Amino acid sequence: MTLGSTEQTAIIRTERGLTIAGTRITIYDVWKKLQVQKAKHAVES
């Protein structure tokens, strides 16, 4: 899914939890990815 500059992404509640509309990506998946990147950055510093 590619978003143009005029499109908006919605967060919807599904049986999987909060997800990005039109995808199977949950907010929890995004949160985990951010935490891993933060940890990698801390190790590199």
C-alpha cells in the first residue's frame, strides 16, 4: 500500500487489535519495531 500526499491512514479496531486500515499491520507490530530500533541505537552509541 503506497500513500500519496493527499491520502490518510486510519487506525481501526479488529479482532487482531488496533490495525492500520487496509493492512494486517497492528499498532503493536509498529511499537515493537520502534523499540528494537531504539535498542539498536542505544547499543551503537
